[in-house]
Amino acid sequence: EYQVDDGQSFLMDPFADPDPFQMFDFDFDLPSNNNSEREEVERVDGGNKDGKANTISLQIKGYKTDAEQVWQSTGLTLWRASHYLCEYQVEHPELFRNTRVLELGAGLGLNGILAWRLSCVGVDTDDDGAQNEKSDATTCEVCITDGDSDALVHLRDNIERNRPITTTSKVSCHQLIWGEESSQKFLQHIAHNQKYNVLLASDIIYSPVIVQPLWETVKTLLEKEDGVFVMAFARRKVPVSIDLVLEKAVEYGFWYELVKEDLEDGIWVYEFRFR
């Protein structure tokens, strides 16, 4: 037990991890432009694979999954559904060309940052290995959000860490609390009354009480004519099931399609659109 200046005492945990942070490295190999010869998309941790021409490399810094800080905020590390949603994104890069994208409950921002970088359709690599957009890259506006102020600090840091030297696409980071009233304010003051064509989310549902605010937010911010909400859901030991999420989606005027699944790991990716 040690004494501090104000007379209060504190205990030091001798078993605490002296470095609770982790750098998560990703290389995403983009599919061939020729759909008939489209190669299988793989996600690898570490360096670029030989022979792959178009690769997006990301570095995401956060806490280790078992770090004490993760018990305070689940948005401070990466979870398995975010990796699975990345695979979907790389398989559908067309979603992020000349459009407006928003990520909900982004945490460290992996999926939103990948969407931003996927909007850089052509990628050049300079002599130092840094990635740059080609002049023919499309434009995209990506807004990456979370409700946790602690997560936003790490999110902004990760955006800067993965910023290309030049880009025609825009990225921003904002706090967004789910619910109809707060989402209306966000739409007015942050989005300038322009709704989003693509919404992304992964591993965001841990309690039944947030399901209704989630759909209030999606209904408020998603473009009604051609908008799509893509969500990755992972089976967890929490009192909320995917059935409840889907039932509430229908109640709020959406139809849904299962577009990717891993039954062994218990991960599903759904697309939601207005009926």
C-alpha cells in the first residue's frame, strides 16, 4: 500500500499488464476487376503477400481483448465480427464509391476506416511503401461514430494513423448517441440534413434495451431510396438474440437478407433496406 499526496491510499496490482495496448495489423487484398476471374478474398495479419497488386494495409491501435480497460468500454478493442464485416466490405468495394457512409458504434474504427480506404479505388505505393490514391479514385464521405468518448480518442488516432498522403475522399469522426431525438440532431447539425447511402456496424448489440434506439437511428440517418445498412452480428452470451433484432427491423419498416455467415463461429452479416 502506498501513500499519495492527499493522504489517500491505493493498491498496485502486481499482475496488471504493464502494456495493455496492442497494434492490430491487417492486409486486405482487393478482388480482381474482372468478375469472372474474381479471386477469393482473404484477410491476413502481417505483411503483404507476394504477387498481390492491390492491397490495403491498416494499423489499428487499441487495448488487448483481455485488458482491464475493455471491461469499462467494449469499444476499446477489436471483436471477431468486425473482421468478418471487413471480408464483406472487400468483396463489395462498389458500395463505397461516390457515396456517403456512416459507421455506428465504431469503437476503434476498423470497418469505417476500411470503407474510407476502399473508396480510394486505385492505390499506388511509393518507394517508402506508403499508399496513395490514383488520380482516377472516386470520392466518398465517411463518417465514423461512437457514443463512448474514450473510444473516440482512440478512433481519431487510428484515422490519422491510416490517412493516405493524398485522398479525394473525406473522413470525419463524431460522437453519436443512438435514439430518435439525438439522431435528428446529428442529422441536422453534423450531416447537414444529408442522409447516408451506406450504414455499417459490427458487434454492437449487447443488451435488448439498445435494439430500439438502434433502429430509430438507422431509420433517421439512412437514405430511404437506395440506402443499405450492413450489420455483422456475433453470437454471444448476452440476453439478446438476432431474432429480436430482425423482428424490430421489420417493425421499423425494413426488409433484410442474410448475405454472409459462419455457423461454426456464430457470425452473420445482414443487409437491411427500407421496404
